[in-house]
Amino acid sequence: MSTVGHFFNYESLFLISLALGAHLPDLSSEMEFLDVLHLGIFAILSPAFDERFYHGQKPEPSLVAEIACAVAHFRSILAAFSERFIILLDGVPVKHHYVFNRMLAEFSAATVVFCKAVYDERGDREELIKSSEFIANIEGILQASYPKIFPYYSRCMERKHSHFIWTGPKLQIVPRSEGSTSLIALVGKGEMMDSPTQPIYDVEIGPELTVTPTPAGEGGKRPAPDDSDIPASRPPKLRKTKS
């Protein structure tokens, strides 16, 4: 099953579970939540791994729409998660954007570090996609859709970050309730956009931080970023194409 196809089924199960009170998928589990983030990150970066976005060719509109739809479903899952749960990092309430953006930057850096190591060993001659093109596409996605985390990605590159797993503070997920929300507001500043002990942003940021990633390759264009913090309606359905 394709990555994007898995997203559609995953989100359907998640939304059904919210309605029926079922436990699948269990996003109160730190491990399962991080699994969802990994899947979403791969969907966001998927144009860099797809040969159809290289060699000067223009990707099929249906392919671009499929990726955009998968990312939209991913955003819906995160929005539903935020309505149900609160993230604590070493006991400090932090918005889910911090966890996602940190993982996106670190995953991207680890991918590029790994890519460089492979190409340094094997060279570009045997590969269909050159290392410089692959890295440019990874960084292009970040710069176009997540410019505020690009400096952190650059710092990860400087220290040759090589981990694909969560490396941040101890992560805990607690149910969101009137009591927990009131307690957080009482003892502090509420849910923080950045970690006070392990910050990733160069400047103080507000709720407009996260934007919608939009895939593009040599033959595609990326529209201007928009605000993914704004609650969206249901993701658009893909149009069926004639075979």
C-alpha cells in the first residue's frame, strides 16, 4: 500500500475511533504518536524521494494532488490530537507543533547526512538522482514550507545529526480536560510554542508558526505557504483519473 493510501485509511480509523470511543489508533501512546509524525514527515518529504520530481520533468497533477491530500489528512490527525491531548516535555506543556517541527528538521538533516555518506562511498555516477539534486529538494521543501525551522535544520547539519528518532526531552501525553487545561494556565503560561530547555527557534514565535507543506520538483511550483494552525475543513477528495 502506498504511503498516501495508508494515510487515508489511518485517518479514517482515527476519526471513527473518536466517534465510537475506540482505542485505535491510540495517540495517547507516545510511541504511536511519534509513529504518526514519522509517517507525516515522510509524506511531506516524499517528492525528494520520487524520481518523478526530477530530471526536469513536470509531475503529473494527480501525483501532486495525492501528496497534498495526504499532508492535509496528516494535518487533520494533528488537529484532532490537539483537541484531545496535551504534550508535556519534562513536565512542561508544549504545543504539538514543537515536537513535529523538531522531528521534521532533525529527520531531514539525518536524511541528508546519510545521503552524503552513501554518495561519498558510492559516487553519483551509478545513481539516477544526484546527491546535490536530492539535497536541494529536501532543503527546498523546508525553505518553502517551513522557513522558521530551517535555521535549526542547518544547526543539525553542522553537528551531523544522524538520528531519525525523537531526541528531545522526555515526552508525555495526557488527556486534555477542563481540569488539566485550568491547571496548566494556573501554574504557568499555558502550552508553550518552544521548549524552554531545548529551544529550536531563533526568534520568539506565535501561533502562526506552522505552514502547509506543498510538494514540488524541478517541474512543479510551490504556492505561497499558508497557516496550518487555522482549523481546516475536511481534506479535499482526490479526483479519480481515467486509467
